[in-house]
Amino acid sequence: MNTATLLWGLLFGSIGLGFFVYGRRQKAVVPLLAGLALMIFPYFIANTIALVTLGIALIAIPYFIRL
């Protein structure tokens, strides 16, 4: 694991925490689950490019899917 992976994981985890708190307070399922996924997935992805790609996709999901 290199420094870039750690910093990207920290960034996506922080954004995930924001989504999680927003989803919990607004009782919105999509931001809640996206935030949970953003906080957990950096532990399982070692490749930096895959980490950034999946992170950006998870950040975009609440914008496109509104339930």
C-alpha cells in the first residue's frame, strides 16, 4: 500500500461519512448506502486507479439515483 492509496482512501472515507450522516438524518436510503460503501471499500481495493474510479462512481450514484 502506498501513500496515494492511503490518501485517496481517507478522502473517500471522509466523503462517505458526510453521505452517511446526510442519509441518516434525511432518512434517504441511497446516500446512506453510498456513504457506507465509500467508507468500507478502500479497505479492499489496493490498486490506486481502481480505487479512484470506484470512489468517483460511488460519489455519483446519489446524484443519479433518487428514491
